[in-house]
Amino acid sequence: MSWSISDYKKKWTTRDFIKASLGSVHGDVLDYGGGTQKYRGLIESAPNIVSYKAFDVAQIPGVDLVGDVHASGLESSSFDSIVCTQVLEHTEKPWQVMQEINRLCRPNGTVILSVPFLIGYHPCPNDFYRFSFQGVEALCKEWFDLEQGWTYGGLGQILIASDEFANEYSYEKFLKIEKPTNKRPSSTLVKKIWSGIYRIVESIKPMPSIYSNVGCILKKR
């Protein structure tokens, strides 16, 4: 597939993207920047997985390996599949992180990568970048070929879900493994109404240039 082509999935979340990628996840898997391992159960359900390890900057429950994603200190060519979802925006040098992912990935290995394009500010502990589909290409094309790529998440997600995420998931809560506070029913209802309005607008006039995230299945050369 050409890097210039992407498939737009306006109703997808990152969980949907990972579900669509599970057939490519295999062997020894590294959840790079896995944090609270939100998608661990989903990743471990991949039919061809052998082992799962979570790597993050903080030693929190479930994290197996601790370090800096820019320079992990792990042995080269250690993993068949690397999952890196919604991590690069929090790194000062995402190109260096991709170089490190390439080093850790075995020959012909797979990388499942997702990054935000239009989404609310969410420092955990920092929030530096947003990436278009071409931005992902620029970061990855030196080491990886694109097997399949999507842009996903429509206007409703951008204006509703991303703001909710940014307000509820702070770095302090992440370190303490605190769950988000319960929302008031009235607030939840308003968000659902607005989200429904945005989705109706999108159904009348699709807007594929407005998407919240980019997701790619990459193959190491």
C-alpha cells in the first residue's frame, strides 16, 4: 500500500484500531509506553502471540520493564511485534523513539502504531506533537513499510471524547492508578447529545480530512 493512501473510519476508537490489527500481532510482543496496559487483554487475545511485556517510564502495576522510550536499554532484536499506541505525542523526539523501536524489532517484525492528529491537550507528563498521515510516513519510512493504514475518529470524538480524556487522565492520576471521577448524569447527557449532532452532520457530509487519530500496521524491512 502506498503511504499516500489511507482508509477513513470515522466511528473507530483506538480499541477498534487494535482489534483490526490483531491478525498481525505475533510472537514476543512489547507494549511500548504501555502505561496502565489499557489494551493488554485485547493484545493478549491475538491468536499468534507467545509472550507480552509492558514497558513504561514509571514502575506501576503490570509494567514489566522500566525506562525511557527514546533509549530503552533493552537488547536489540528482542521482539516480533511492538505495539505503540498514543505514545509519540508525549515524547520530545519521536523520530528517535521510532529509531529505537526499529532497533528492538526483529527482522520482518511488525509494529502497531497509533498517534493523534486532532485531539485535546493531554499532558502525561507532557504533550508535544500531533501527526498527520504524512507525518507518520516521515517518521517511519526509513525503517518500515506500510502494510495497512487508517485515519479514524470523526468530529464527534474530536470535540467530545478528546476533551473528556484530557480533563480526566492527568499524569498524577496515571502514577497513582486513579480512576476518573464519575461524571454527573447531566454532563454525560449533554455530551451524548452533542456527539449525536456531530455524527448526524458527518453522515450528511463526510469529512475524511477531519480525523482524530492515525493508525498503521508497519513491517520492518
